[in-house]
Amino acid sequence: MSRKLENTVIQRYVAPEVVDHLASNYVTGLLNARVTRRVNKLRKQYDYLALDTRITYWEQKLAPLNEQVPALAPKPETWKNIQQSLHLTDSKLATKQAEQQGQSWFKWPSLSMWQLSSVFSLVVCVVLGFQLINQPAITPTVPDVLSYIAVLESENETPQVVASTYGESKTLVLDILTLPDIDTEQSYELWVTSKTDNQTRSLGEIPKGTTNFDRQLSEAEWRLIADSSFLLISIEDEGGSALGEPSEDVISRGLCIRLAEREVQI
Amino acid sequence: MIDPQPPQLEELLARCALNDQAAFAQLYKKVASKLNGIAYRILNNVDSANEVLQEAFVQIWNNASEYRQDKAEPMTWMASIVRYRAYDRIKFEKRRIEGAQIKADIEGFDDIADKRTDGIQLCEIDQQLTDCLADLDVNQRKSVLMAYYYGFSREEISSQFEAPINTVKSWIRRGIERLQQCLGN
């Protein structure tokens, strides 16, 4: 490439209108992969400081949009994967903190099937009993008012998942007692059926291999819960139902019971 | 004796730049759920969101020394890393745009205009941004937010609206221009 052409290209990327276009479209994710890679390189160079400045401008201006995005607890193995990627296994403190974050407070001992079944029933009774009697709920991370609860059961009435929602923080908590094994290319998806129009809508996937899962609900999701008659779980292809409705493979279902007395804003 | 204040994100990032692994673990504990939520919002897939979160934290650790407190809030800096990684990934993954939840959320973008009229702020969005978004035409606003929130491409927005691609390009271009004028330089 000639020197003249190279200079032309440089001039193009310092023109204010081009810089603004690139920066705003970069921050909103609208650039294609090739241009994104180019911007990633350019913004680190001194000659294109204006581009980096405008990207920062748009990031800051649009950042408040992230504040209303519901939090979602990461899977326990994510932290371990990060540690492995960075070879951070030497720090005992870091490992200890990660374990506190990622590991369940209770390890299942080796039990026979009937013992496990008894334990599951006991867990359901204890969870329901405490939650009904002692509000706010016992879930330590969500000191809040328990608003709705559903015990999702299999076809043979085995309790599988206890779903609780908390009104103050609009948090959904799933205590997963047992779910059938699925293939690696499948996923569990949670659904809510409306009292008003009887439509069933997705509340997203349930991570595989976890016993406790909580996440904040968006306003729209909270409205779905407030209007729900029952919840159900289906098995879908990985990534969730492509049709926006559950497959025929519904494995669990439970009535959604409203507990909080005060009016829930819809 | 006064209890020491918990370290702020700026401090934790500064310590990460000095290879302080305990600070990195603390940082993860403080912000991972929020950042994972942002990734999930774009990817609509728990496993993909966790993978993006993992990649982002590797980048945060490696690039912590590049964080400049005078240029950006720490959460903005980290959230941007997550969003760009999620945008990259979604270009290579088949999106589930038919999901009823996304449609419901897109309809909910109308609330931005409605709630300003009622004098009520939309959740925690700051007032200036709420006002500026409310001043956009509805299609301009939805297009910009669909791109930012969900990583929709122009082609996908065109498909959602059943509108020609050039019309969508025009909505986005004018929407961003008006937003910039409103937000000020």
C-alpha cells in the first residue's frame, strides 16, 4: 500500500463525522465484525485518541441503561474456569473466597434412592414451612418479602423445584431438588402460564447442574409472575425453545400461590 | 474502633493491576452477577452468558492497568467489556429472536415515553437519558435500544419491524444524531 493511500485512510479515521459514527455504532454493537476489529486496534493508538474519547463518551452516556438490567448469579464453575485460565491457583485467599461464592453450603452425602427421596420431601416441607411461617424468607441472600411460591412436581407428584419470588427485590429463587438428567445439547426452560389470557411465556433457562439459582426479574417478567396461574418446566434444545412456547416434553408443573398481602404493583 | 470501609471498585481494579488475586476475587464477588445479567440480556442463554463473563473477567484481569478512573466509572468500563464480548459472540450464534419475552420487553420500550409524560422516571435510568430517549420517534428509540440491549443487527431489527433495511438504517442514524444533540457533547 502506498504511503499516500495509507495517509488517506488515517485521515478518514480522524474526521469528526466518521469518528462519531464509528464510536456511537461501536458502543451500540452495530458495527460488523471486521470494522469492530479495526476500531479495537485504532482506539489504542495515539493518532486516534479522538475515537477512543468518543467511544468513552457514548459508553458513559448510555451506561444508565445497564442499571435496570436484572442481575443473574453466575454458575459456580465460571469462577473456577477463570482461575484456571489465568493460572490463579496459587492464591489460597482467592480460592477460599471463590469457594464461598461458588459452592453450595451443603454437600450431599452418599445416600440410597429411598434416603434421597426422604431427604427431598423433608427439604420441601422445611422450605415451605419456614417460608410460610417466617417472612421474610429464610434465603439468606434475599432478605425480602416472599410474594409468590410454587412447588413444581413431576407427573408422579415428586417435588422437583421450589420457585419463590420476592416482591421488594423482584428476585426469583429456584431451589432445585431433583430434575431428570438431560443431554448436553438440551436445557431446562421455565415457563409461566397467565391467568388472564392462558398464554404460556418463557422465564428463561435454568442452568444445568445447580441446586440453587436466583436472579432478578425484569418489570415485564414480574408482571408475568403477578398474573400467573402456574409455572412449568420443559426440556428444550440448548438455548431454549426457538418457538417461544414449551415443547411437548414438560417435566414439571406447579400452581403459583400468592402469599404477600400487600398490593403488588403491576 | 471504626470498621474499615469495604474497598471500592476503583481500588480493587488498581490492586488487580498489581496482580492482587484476593482483590480480583472480591471484585468478582461484587460485580459478577450484574455483569452476567448484562451478558444474559444480550445472549438470552445462560451458558453463553457465563462463557462471556469468563472471557470478560480474563480481560479485566489482563487489562486492569489500562483502566483510567478519570475517563470512566469502573462499572461502565467492565460492563462495556462484557457487552462487546457478547456482541461479538452473538454474531456467531443463532439468535432466539422469536422469544416472547424479548417481544414483551421491546413493547415495554414504549414506557420510556409514557412514564416521562407522567413525570415518573423509568426505573433507575437517569433523567437526562430518559428525556432524550423519550424525545426520539418510537421506531428510532426501539431500534437503538434493541441494538444496545440485545445486540440486534440492522438486519434483525429490519426483520422484527418488517421494514426495509434502509429505513432501519435511517431510524438508527437519525436516532443516534438526535440522542447526541440532546445529551450534549
